[in-house]
Amino acid sequence: MSVWDDLVGQDEVVAVLREAARAAHAGATAGMTNAWLITGPPGSGRSTAAVAFAAALLCEDLVDPGCGRCEACRSVRAGSSPDVTVVSPAGAYYRVEPMRELVARAAWAPSGGRWQVIVCEDTDRMRGPDLRWAAANVLLKAVEEPTARTVWVLCAPSTSSEDVLPTIRSRCRHVGLRTPSTSAVAELLVRRDGVDPSMATFAARASQGHIGRARRLATDEQARIRRRDVLALPTSIAGVGEAILAAESLVSAAKVEATELSEVRDAAETLALRQAFGMEERRRAPTGAAGALRDLEAEQKRRGTRVQRDALDLALLDLLGFYRDVLVVALGADVELVNAELADAVRRLARTSTPESVLGRVDAVGACRAAIASNVAPLLAVEAMVLALRTG
């Protein structure tokens, strides 16, 4: 199984990255560079593409790198390769000190003797809340003057690529992913995850091409229930009281989902740190252990806040998909509905709404997403949105 198999609907990007890996193995400069920027819509597979490229660069097959069978490919995909580092911001933004440590690590020689690959997810989050580019400026020096055997692969949503420091963008080779088709995502869920074809088609359509979201919807009944509750909002909120309760429910559901997504990883990290300090075998914690645990808990809390906001943003995207369907019906467009299973509810709201009023609600959801991205308290932002969505 090739490392490229999970990168669905991205044939052009696969061809570019494959050719670059071949050039790297051949020692050619044409087609290969030490800094890459991979952009694409949410869920399109940016990290998947970056890790596949890393595996191809380390692959033992020099003719068709990325074979998926050799030890190098398997270790990269398992996350255990010493020559591939994947990082993401612990909280809402990258911080300076971890970035300095990462840049220092980039100067090391690869243990396998070929390449060291560093993948930075969400590179658009290098501009801090003070609007300064501190972490990005640390990275810029490494991208400008990379060591000969280090490859930087930066990832960012296509909608936020302008938030990547311009001088970093200008020094990277850019490849852009597209939103994969419903059929391509469904085929992946069936082939890779063994999902029933009808469930795979539903999840692929409902996720609007977001591969990770599609997998969660296809395999987690609670995720489907939470989505159903979110999509009940447009037709169930008429009064102010209902709107306030709905906002609280929406934010609470995002907290629950974030906890489910984070608790296993947090527990594993805490256990690994305790074992590293020998705390499982000792009655008293060794010097430095308490401080390290506090630092880890603080980092996990920051990451949990980000995961909660990301979960809430996915719920808001579900709402946008619903209002898109309402607008499609209101305008009489011959286009497939994202929420085909809710066609009756969509038609009822379309009959009692004008296209202008639907667009106003779409704007309200967009304003909520922007407010949350700007660090506004989620409950306040969602309350303002839900009040604008009222049908009464």
C-alpha cells in the first residue's frame, strides 16, 4: 500500500511531491527544494500530504519513493521515525521558545543519513495575540538558510494562507490541495476504515469533504447525534430564551467533544512523563517532577482550549451547510443537498425565508466564526449568532 493512497482526490499534488522525492533521491536540484508550503481547505489532507512526502523522502525505493512497504515508510506513517518531526501549536498560537528548540533540532544531521523532515501544522497560527510575528521570525531564519539535509514542510488552511508570514511564503514552494469529492472520501472510508458504503456516503456528504470529520461521523454515533442536535437549531429557535439556551447547549457540546478528543492523548502524555521521572515506582516525586507536570498540564489546557474551539467551528460549518441547502432550495437551484436526510426541514425553512434573510443568517454564522478565531469568549459569540438566527 503506497503512502499516497490516503491522499484522495489530489492527483496533481501527488504527482508534484512524487517527482520532488525522485529528484531528491537522484541528487537533482530541479523539482526539489528545502522548504514547502502545503495549503488546502480544512480536512483536505494537508498533514496527510506532508507525512506522505516525508515518507517518500526517506523511502528505500529509489525508483518509486513512497512505496509504503519498507521500514522507513512504515516508521514515518507510525510516527516513530527519528528523522521526521510533526509539530502543531500547543494552544491557539505557536510560542517562541518551542520554535527556537525546533529550529535548533533542525540543525541536527539525520540519523538515517538522508533527510530530516520537519512538518509544521497550522503555520498560519504563528502570529500571536499581540499581532507580532515572534515565532514566525524564529522560523524564517531556518527557512532562509536550511541545513543541506533538512526539509521544512509547512501546512496552512487555504483560507488562512495569507496569515503565514509573507517572507516565509516567498521562500517556500507552494502546492495547493482541493476539497475531495464525496465519492472519493466515501471510497476511502470503505477501503481504509471498513465503513458500510451507505454510511460512508452519508458521512462524506455531511462532512463536505473534510476527511477527518467524515471518519468521525462514520464511526462515532455520539458525533452523529451532536451533529443532528446542531442542525435542529435553525428550525427550533424562535424566542430569545430559546436562543440563549441553544447557545449554551452548542458550546457545551463542543466542550464534551473536545474532552473526548483530548483525554486519551493527555492521559498518555501524563503517564509517559511520570514514568520518565520514575514516579510510578517511588513514593516521593524526584526533584523537578512537580514542575514538569505543572508545565505539561498548562500545555494540555492550552491545547484543550484550541481543540474545543476547533470542535465548535466544525459545528458552525455544519450550520453553514444547512443554510447553504436552504438557499439552494429557495433559489430553485438544481444542486445536491449537503443534508439530503433533512430535506423536509430545509424546504420548510426555505418556504418561510427570503434569499436575503438566509444570507443574513449565513453572515451571522461567519461573524461568529471570525469572533471565536479572534479569541472572543465562545459563549458570547455563539449567543450573538443564535439571536440572529431566530425565525420568530
